[in-house]
Amino acid sequence: MPASPSTARAINDRLALQLLQEQGPLTAGQLKQQTGLSRPTVADLVERLRGAGLITVVGEAGAQRRGPNARLYGIVADRAHLAALDVRTDSVRVAVADLLGTVLAEAALTVDAALGTEPAVDQAVALLDRTAREAGAGPLHSVAVGAPGLIDPGTGELRDTGLPAWHRRLVAALQQELPATVLVENETNLAAVAEQRAGAARDRDTFVYLWLGHGVGAAVVLDGKLRRGASGGAGEIGFLPVPGTAGLPSATDCGGGFHSLVGSAAVTELAARHGLSVDPDPDAAGPEQAAASVLARRSTELLDAYAERLALGAAAAIAVLDPGCVVLGGALGHAGGDALAARVQHRLASLSPLATEVRAGELGSTGVLLGALFAARAAVQEELFGGA
């Protein structure tokens, strides 16, 4: 059954907006060429999108061309503003961007949870408010929050998994105080989305992403889609029982699992075993940064030992999912770089019959914030572009 005229218009408008989003300003002629639509249809959609305030004339194409056919049309960047938050156990990073995804302002804050839940939440909300004002943004359309822990797939809420109480209260506070759509997603999932959109997995629609930092997690992307699992817990690889630990993990403690072999504390301990000194004041820089710093020195002995451990968890994921590609992300994966990835790939070849490429993540710990920006931008586009 052919699409109705209104449905066809919506499909054409969305296609044109997507092209303008991805390729930048285009003329009506270029839109006709890219979409395959007729000249009158393109003229109609251009006028429709201009009337909706979604696109505008931003210049002319070519020094020799003048007139209507040379007009360059681009998306109105300030039609909507969005924000992203990367919420850690003791800090928050915020970025505010326009509809094109251009970051207009960014800020970070160490949150003193010892002051209590509400003061911690107030600090985070105030940081977002200040950053939005510095960006010159109007009311935020969408806000995406990346946080550690499980997200309930039914309600979209951050579940109580032993994280600081202010984490869960923050999401509720943002929903109460802002007219914006507020989304929350697991930090590892967001980092994986960022690596797929703008990092090491740009050419992959199926891969496993390992978040290696103070904590350990995984994200599963199959056939281009992020898979969260029945309870939102797909990728809780820190709880994976592996050989080489002092015990077994429990329902409330991943200390005996994969986490205890490859988290930042384990890297620091492994470095000491190989006679490598870490930051003399690791508390000042944070344990994650200290571990990343020592990995970045590219000690052959340390990288060999760490790759041996990483391969254990990666092999388990490969045996179940056969993703063809594993991306080592987070601060530690980024610090280990290609040297660490090559070692893990070599070790996996002896543990699994399934050929698997291992890549170093390109975004490091910045991936969470970037992934949150992508999520917020998708929410804006779904509303503004979907009904265009």
C-alpha cells in the first residue's frame, strides 16, 4: 500500500533534515540529487521546513552563482538546546550543545557527598544551570544523564545498586525542575554508542565494548542496536567469575569477579609487582588516573600481564556472542592503546576458535559525555524532525 501524502511528506522532510545534519548546508539542487526527489517536491519541503523554523538560508554556493538556485540551506542550530551529564561517584561533568551537536559550554565539579544527598544534588543541578547560562541557551529541550549502575528497561530509572544516594535523586530532581525530557543511561552503554558514532567502532555494527576504569563493565552492540538485557544488566562483566581471583563474586559484591583482575586497583597492584611506581599521590589524581598513567608508559611486562587478564573476560563474552570485534575503552583501555589491544587479540587467538579483532578505544573516559550528547540529540531530533 503506497504511503499517504502526509506520511510521504514526513518521510521526505526527515530525509532532507538528516542529510543537512550529516553533510552541512546544501542547495535545493543538491537536496534533489541526494534524495532523488523531484524539483517541485524539494521546493515544497524546503518551504515547509523553513516555515517550521527548522532550516534557513545560510549563504550561497559558489562565487559565480547567484539567485534562488544557489541558496544554501542549513539547520537552525539554536532551534533547540540540549545537555549531557557524566555522573561519577564523586563528580559531574556537564556539556551544553545546540541542535547541530556543537558544544557551547562545558564544566566539571567534584561533588562532596559527605554534605548529604540534597546538597550534593543541588550542586549538580546548579552546575547544569550555570553551564546552560554560559552557553547562552534557552530552556533545554533534552538532557541525557550517563551514570554507573543498572537502568530499569521498563521505567528508564536508575536502580538502587549500592551507588551514592544522590545519583538516583539527581535524575528525579532534574525531571522535577526542568521542562526538558530527561533520559538516563548506563555510562558504559553511552561510551559504546560514542565509539560507534565517532570512535574506534565506526565501521562496526556488531561489537563488544569493555569499559576499563575504576570499575569494569561491558556494552553489547548487535546488528547496530544496543542490547540492554531483560533487567538492564547486560554487560555487568565485573561480576563474571574468572580464574585467578581470591574468591567468587556475590550478588552484592563483584570483588571476586573479573573486576578484581582488571579494575584500576588491580592495575596499580600489578604495576607494583613489576617494579613500576605509580603517581606518588594517587589520591590527588584519583586511582583511575594513576592506573592509566602507569599503563601509558607501555611497559612490556605490565602490558603482557594485563592483557593476559583481560583476555579471560573477553574470551567469555566472545564464546557467547561471537561479536568479531572487542573495543577496549575507558581510561585504561585508551591508555593501553594499540599495544595493549594487540596483546589481548594475540592471547584470545589461543583461547577461542572465533576470530576476533581487538581495538583500542579512541575516546577514553570522554566517551560517556559524548555518548550522552548523542542520546540527547537523538531525543530532540525524534520530536522536532519526526513531525516535521
